[in-house]
Amino acid sequence: QNSIERHGDDRYDAALTEQFLETFEESKTQVDNLFSTLKEIGRTEMEQFAGITETSLRQLGGDTDLFLALGVSPDSKIYPAQHSLQTSMLALAIGSRFGLDKRNLVQLGIGCLAHDAGMMEVDQELIACKSPLDPMRFLEITRHPTATFDKMCNVQQLAGASRLVAYQM
């Protein structure tokens, strides 16, 4: 919370900050659960991705500065869920600035939320590795977009644009 104390020359509204932080934590948990479900049973419902994206859009409209402050905070204890949520938040802010309509923003947000779902298939030791990876180990990590795309094909009612965004990430 210290990293999001300032709001231009004014402090963020304390109650709104608390609400945003609470929603951020809930969304992070939801994304983590969605990824776990995708890994375990190979599919999930699109409505859950859409719900997280809709919540993000409401927050973006409520206080863009505070929303972006949460989107760029680097502390990521829940990987890839927090990274995916923050990627989605930043993409929504950029997309809204470029004038995307709500339908396209939701598709963009969902694709960004899902973009690292394939990382659940990667050996967690590789993800946590601090040293440079040899070419074979690096190749394993670079396969995660294909795994993400394959998993997203099993998500009912998911727009093709969301799948494409997830794959291209």
C-alpha cells in the first residue's frame, strides 16, 4: 500500500484504496483458481474471466490513477495469477485510452488474464530458476503460449480475439 500512497498532489481516498486492494486480492485468487481448474480438468467457464475483466473496467473508470498503481506494483507472490491480472489491468487502461469499445476491451482483458495459463504446465523449478537457462530448458518455457491456446480452446463461449491475444502474448 505504501507504493500507492500518492495521487498527484493528493492522497488516494483511503476507503477507495482499501476497496481496490481487496478487489485486487480477490481477483488474484480467482485467476489462480481458474488456472488451477484449467490445469486439473482442462477447461473452465468464460464467465469467470469476463467477471474479473468487468470488475477491472469498473475500477478503471472509478480511479484510473489508483487502478494503474495496482497494475504496476511488482510484488508477485502468486505467479502467474498476479502477473496475468496486472497485464490485463494495464492492457485495459491502454485499450481504453485508444478508444476500444467495451466488447473489445473485455476480449482484450480476458486474453491477457489467460495469457500465462500454459505456465501451469511448465516445471515450476524452471520458472523459479535464477540462473540462465540452457537452450532445452528455455524451449520448454517458450512452449507455454501453445499450451495456453490449447487450453483456451476448451473454454466455452470464449471469443477468438481473446484466444489470439493470449497466444500472442
